[in-house]
Amino acid sequence: MLFMCHQMAMEHESKQKAAGGGTSPGTSAAQTPTAAGEIIRDSNVPIIWVLGGPGCGKGTQCEKIVAKYNFSHFSTGDLLRDEVASGSDQGKELQEMMKKGLLVSNETVLKLLEAAMTKALGGTVGYLIDGYPREPAQGPEFEKFIAPVDIVLYFECSNETLVARIMKRASESATVRADDNEETLKTRIATFRENTEKILVQYPTQLRRINAERAPEEIFAEVEKSIDELLAKKGKKA
């Protein structure tokens, strides 16, 4: 539910911006990095955004990256759920927002990301930010508030492959998700593609398009090449 609130917030913000309304009421766009953001910037720790449609296999690739390179893996949906589960004051506020159907602002999500990244800083080789940004304005806000992204791994699959993989996963799962049906999936994928293409064009030099129609091992070989090059550029050991 929290994840859906976050998705709704992004759709709401997109519609407002299209109508010339700017950011959501009560939500200020991040303009400058915080003290923690400056520390992350100065650390020279690689930052990778990991994007791909539902069923593209990016979760498997993130697991492989963490295992080989000791990167820290953060999903915004997981961070929101973890904050609620922690019982903190902010977690309680988020839970109340969920119950009332209110929107989780991008500023809140960025603060959770920043806190998680800062906590991991001393013992990580790099950061994997999974499934973020989700809409065009989020990338620039992340870079202003936290730090610039080094590379964007985009796992490409055809719509047919994405639908087939999700439907197969659903048929093998003991838990059936309400949105795991073909028509809903097609709508989710269409929305994803519309937003993601607008994001990708903002990062032509950082973008790494990876064919995710192949076996996981073949895909990871290409991922390794991109990460090895990034680590070498930053003077870090693979």
C-alpha cells in the first residue's frame, strides 16, 4: 500500500506539472544538498540508478551486483515499508497517510534515501538505487538534494516479454496480486515506458541500455563491464 501511495504521488505530481501547477501543495522541491548530501558527494562512492519495467529481472541483477561488488541496494518501496515497521514517529505519520489515502511526497522519499545512504557510507563500495527515479522531475531533485548519479542501468525488454514473465511468476506464486492480470499489466507497462523515456533522455552520457531478454548470466556479464569501468574511473578496485 505504501508503495502504491508513492506511485500515486508521482502520477499526481506529473499531472500538476503538466497543468502548470508545479510541485504538490506543501511540498518544496529540494534545491541544495544537505550536510549529509555533501558528505555523500565528497565520498566519491559510485551511485547507480537501476531502472526497468515489471518483470525485467533487475531484482536478480541487483542481487548479483551486491554479491560481487558489495554495493548497498536501496528500493524506495522497501524504505517506506521499513520506516513504518520501525514504529518511529515518521513511520507512524506515513502509516496514517496510508490509511487516509494521502500522498507520500518525493521530499520524504529523498530524506529516507539520504538517511539510508549515509548510514551505509562507511561499509559500502557503491549505491544501487532500485526503481528510482520514477518520473522526470525526481532525477534532478535527487542530484540536487543528495548527489549526482554516475550511471543509469536500464534493463530493456519487450512488452510481450514483461507480460509473459509476470504472468508466469503469478501462476507459480501462492499469493495472487490484484494487479497481476494481463490488462492491468499492460497499463502499468505503458505508464512506466512513458515516464521512463522522459527520464532517460536527461542522462545520455550516464545511460547504459542493457538487453534483458537474455539469460541472467549473459545480462550480468554486460552489467559487470559497466560497473568495472565505473570503478576504474573512480579509482576503486573491482
